[in-house]
Amino acid sequence: MSLLVVGSVAFDDVRTPFGEVRGVLGGSATYFGIAASYFADVNLVAVVGDDFTDESLDLFRTHRVNIDGLERRSGKTFRWSGEYGFDLKEATTHATHLNVFETFEPKLPASYRACPYVFLANIDPVLQRQVLEQMEAPELVACDTMNFWIEGKPKELKETLRHVDILTINDSEARELASQPNIYEAAQAILAMGPSALIVKRGEYGALMFNEEKVFAIPAYPLEAVFDPTGAGDSFAGGFMGYLANVRNVTDATLRQAIIMGSVMASFNVEAFSLDRLRAVTYDEILERFKAFRRLVHFEDIGSGELAVQRLMI
Amino acid sequence: MSLLVVGSVAFDDVRTPFGEVRGVLGGSATYFGIAASYFADVNLVAVVGDDFTDESLDLFRTHRVNIDGLERRSGKTFRWSGEYGFDLKEATTHATHLNVFETFEPKLPASYRACPYVFLANIDPVLQRQVLEQMEAPELVACDTMNFWIEGKPKELKETLRHVDILTINDSEARELASQPNIYEAAQAILAMGPSALIVKRGEYGALMFNEEKVFAIPAYPLEAVFDPTGAGDSFAGGFMGYLANVRNVTDATLRQAIIMGSVMASFNVEAFSLDRLRAVTYDEILERFKAFRRLVHFEDIGSGELAVQRLMI
């Protein structure tokens, strides 16, 4: 079952308390695509410069990611430089060189247009809508965005959201998009904008899903060593959408499993720089961590009448 | 089954974005005691001034909290004034008047000394140890503390922890106590100090438990309206210890259920100022919210071979 992703392919310079790498492969479409590739056929749309190496293409090839939609242009590939402090929460961006990404206009190869599942990574909401306009009749559209677009292009973003089934954003973005400090009320406001499900990414605190007046909440997988959080949100989205494309059945039950699978892929991703861990994970490891998630949150029900005494007469 | 709590009984002035109250009943032992009273016989040790009203005593009486250990002294009752901002996370303290609490020396009535379960709320670790020295042979000792003692009396606190089975503290306190930014590594360091279980309270993000090389993680119950977070940690501890005292069986399974019960009681507590909601909750409501917690985190396992394709040959 095939899945389309539109986003960035980039070279990153990343420093964390545990080390530093320069010019490593990154970008939202890269993290998403490799994570999703374990579960589904991925069609990637992005742009790179003429500095993009064959070695990097190899990663997509070994993971059977279709890169017919990876445009190569003269100029340099998008480059991001950032640093994480000791708590590994928010990155401080040192430099963002958009380069060829600055004038990116997603063009879908004809073979991509019938793709049933779509993920619009965090790019200009106008471009996100242009992607949808090139598609035939996608069954499921998920989308990411960020405060830059919420503040800079609110009307365009809201127009895009009318065509989106699932929005995946973080806690503060959800509050900002809805102008509501309470996340529960923010979720209801966002669901009224178009999406039928909202997934709130909370980093080390896990994720929330709001859909059909239901709420699903899950902690993040506790890791002894988080090495580099770069790409966590996109590998989450890749595992999530990849799983849904695999089972091709979008219900409350499969959405919940998909959120766990997204959390599993994100938990692997942050164990190493760039895609070093994500590209090398095995199916046994993926399924074992899914089961570990079940143990992590498991508790027994209380049988009726099991509490020894009902003490109060008030 | 009986449970002893030592802590504060106070009058609070609280302002939140939703309103303001002055001189309402509060204090760690109060929140703990009322929450625990739904599940177990509670023996309370604290001190109040001669301004303490009969109306406030009525709350303890209707909840059958034993106040033989509530010392009355000439002077004023402990008074705390604080304010919560729009995110309702951390309180800004405007004033702390310890009053009679400043020279509090917990004295246990003879009838309390054989009590099997003990909760030492957040007070000077030297006083916490004095309580334990007055007891015969408690089966289970749980304890809270805060950054003030972690920074101000680290040696005394570590001595107390040698006699404690379960420590309940928040995220940043755990990192500070262990001098470890990673919460997983912090937990291992704290378990090496004495406790056999560590419960990390994460406010709106729920709770973590580390014990026997296991981890349990649970989100907080999502509430449409959080009104006043004061007492959330102590009502959590009250529900937690009350439940354990009720089932009188401390295993990984009952500890997990107890954490849910603590979360249930905390979720009720924050729905209103002071103890207005906590004092009026019914058993049906408690058990219904416990079940709602199960629905909140529920997801199905993936059957073996259920994933359609194992795609990679790498």
C-alpha cells in the first residue's frame, strides 16, 4: 500500500551534549520516509541541490523509497544547524540556509497521483494545498505544521486544514492555533477546522489523540539515553502513517496502534545521530518495542466490589 | 486498614485565572487525608493555631479522619498565599507564613504508633525521621520532599530516604536529587539511596513509577477545565496510599492500580478550589473515572504476522 510524503531533504549540523555531527542527512521527508518504509511503499517529493551525494541516495534505495519525485536542482541542498541543551527539549537554531528549498514547488510525477495516503510535512500551507490539487482522490491526508505558519499564514493554513483528515502538531502549536490554553478545548476548536483527528506530540511526554469525542493518551517510551531528538516528530509521523497504510483500515483502534508504532519509530530514531539507528532497526526490534509499550502502560482493572470498604456515609 | 499522615494543615489564599479564594482549608495532610479517607482509616498528625475553626474540623469528622494527633497551639495556623498563571503549572508564592508550623514537632498519640502504613508529607527530613522513630514497625513508608530540602538538607534527606520504601516527588526534584538530567538514570540513582519504588509526578503529563527494574508510565486524566491545581500532588498521594492500605498487598500490580487511583483523586481535586470537589466525590464517580483511565490508554496488541509485509531485505 503506497504513501506519499512531501517535505524537506536536508543536510544537518547538530550538536547535543553527547557529540556533534556536520553535514549529515536529515529533513522531514527523509525521517518520515525511512520510518514509513518499514511498513509501506513510500513515494517521496522533495528537492536537493547538486551537492547531494549518491551515498545519500543509497539510503532511500536500500529502503525502497521511490525517489522519482526527488527533484535535483543546481545550487545547494537545504542546510540546518542547531544545538540541543542538556534537557534535549527544544533546539536552538544557529542557521537555516533554505538554498534550493527556498523556491521549492512540489511537482508530483504522474505515477504518484493516485497514491491513497498522503503526509504533508511542515512546509508552506499554500504548497501543501498545491500537492493535494495534483492528486486524484487521496483516501487519507495527514499534515504537520509549525508556529511559523500559524503566525505567518493563518488564513492559508486554515484553508489547507479544511482538506486534511489528521493534523499532527505539538502541544504549544495546538494551543496557539486554537488560541486556547487548555489543550482539551484547543483540540475541540481544531477539530472544528476540518481534521477528524488531532494528534498532539508532546516530546518526552508522549502523545495525545482527539477524535470522535474520544481521547487517547500515551507516554513516550522511556529511554536510558536519548542521543539526538532531531527528526523525532517526523519519524513518529512515518511510523504512524506507515502503519495505517499497512493495515489500510482507519478506525479508532488502528489509529491508536498507529500512534504506538509512531512512538516506537521515534524512540529508535532518537537513540543516535541522523538516521543511524532508524535505518538499521529490525522488525523483531520494532515488534518487541511495541510489546514493551503495552507493558509500560498496563494496569489491571478493579473488579466490582473489590475495594474492601466503602467508608463514607456522607 | 489504617494509614498515618504527617504534614501541614493550612489556610490558603489562592488566585487562578478562574477566580480567587481567601483563607480556605489546605495543607498537605488535609489533601492527603481526605483523598485517602475514601479507602482507609486515616490518622492525621499536624498542628493548627487557635484560629482553626470547628467548621474545618467537621470536614475531618465527616470523612472519619482521626484527628487525635492534630495539635492545637496558641498562635495562627500556617498560611500560604499563591497564584497560578494561565498555564496552571507552577504557583507563584506571594507569602508563606509558617506561624505555629514553624516549630512543629510531630508527636504521635499512643494509638497511632502501631499504624502499618505511613505517609510523610513534605516537611523537614529530620522531622520525618522523628516520626518513624516514634512508630513500632511500619510495613510501608512513603515520603514526599521538595527542592528546598534537597538543596538545604541533603545529608538529612538522604538519611531519611534510607528508611523509606516509596518516594513520590516531581520531575525536576528527581533530577536534582540525583544530579542527573536523564530521568531514567536519575531514578536508578534514587533507588540506590533506599526506596524500592520511585514515583515521579509530572503534573499535567501524568506519572512514572520505577521499581524492580520496571517502568510504569501513565498520562494525567485530561480535563476540560482545571480550576485550581493546589493539592494535586497530595491528593494523588492520598489516593495512592489509601488504595494500597485498602488492598493491603504491595505488588507491582497493586502499585500500578494505586497510581491510577492517585491520579483519579488528583483529577477530581483540581476541578474546584480547596477541597470543594474532593470532599464531595462519590464511589461511583471514583470507579467510573478509574475505568475511564483504562479507556484512555487502551490499545490492541498486534497479532503475530498481522503486519502485511516485511518489506526490507537489508
